Amino acid sequence: MRRAIVVPPVLAADALDELKSWLAITTTRDDESLGDLLRAALEACEGFTGTMPLETGCEEVLTASYEWQALSASPIIAITGVEAVALDGTRSALPVEAYTIDITAGGCGRVRLTRTCPSSRIAVRFDAGLSASWIGLPDGMRHGVIRLAAHYYRERDAGDRPATPPASVSALWRPWRRMRLA
């Protein structure tokens, strides 16, 4: 499975303003790097919680199969299309009757073929995310992203980042953490 971001989440000016307020920064000199840190913190939030915080357009390439296959992101908002992917990378849209899609009450998306596919792989396009806007994120999740971005900013010269977020951040994100059995 390979997931790619097709339409990145919209990071509103509110997010940058909130981070700058937390760090007591009043100039615009570091806005670009602060925006990058916010995006990195959002990625870390997804990695920790298993929940994509902001609505994002994604695509995942799966093996063509008659078995149900789960998409890696959640919560899924909509599955918008399924295409056959040829060995040379060319794509062709599959007719709607060639596959079945399902989005569970918990936001897990899955897909399976119902007819033979001319390719061994399929590309599934979907939208996923907990909230369409920064302000719509739950307070604990949003505040954890701000704290982690601020931590990244303060530790920017310290070298490698640890694999796990600081305890103060993980405590804020723990209520949204989804565990998957392998």
C-alpha cells in the first residue's frame, strides 16, 4: 500500500497565529518555517493517533482483489473514485459496478473488486480527516499540535527529533488514539 496526499489540508492563518502567540513571536520573518513545523506536527499527530486531523484529499494504491481491503487513513469522509493502474503507470477509471466501497460508522474505508480488473493494482481516491478546518479540531488535538510545533521550534538546533512526542503532547492526543491489530 502506498498513500499519497493529492490535496493537502488547508492550514488556516488561525493555526499560525495560535502558534506565534504560544511562542510569543510578533514578526512575520519565521512564518514559512513555522507553517512547515505545523504541518510536521499534524503529520506526527496522525502517526500517533491514527486519525488524520484536517480534511485531506488522498490516494492509495492497492492490489486488485475481490477481498475487502482497508484504506490506511481515517476517518474517511468519502471515497471518490477507483482506477485500474497498468504496469506502465497508465490509469483507467473502473466502472462503478466493478467495485464496492464501504465506510464504517468508525470512519474506516474499504474497497473490493466485484469484477475482473485489467490490472494487478488499483488506485483509490478518497477524502479523510476529522475536521474541515483548524478551528473545528477538538481543543486537545489542536493544542497538542501547537505544543509539538512549538517544541520543534525550540529544539530546532538540537539535532534529530525523538520518535515519540513529548508526554505533554501525547497526553492531549491519547483520547483520539486508534489502535490497530496487525
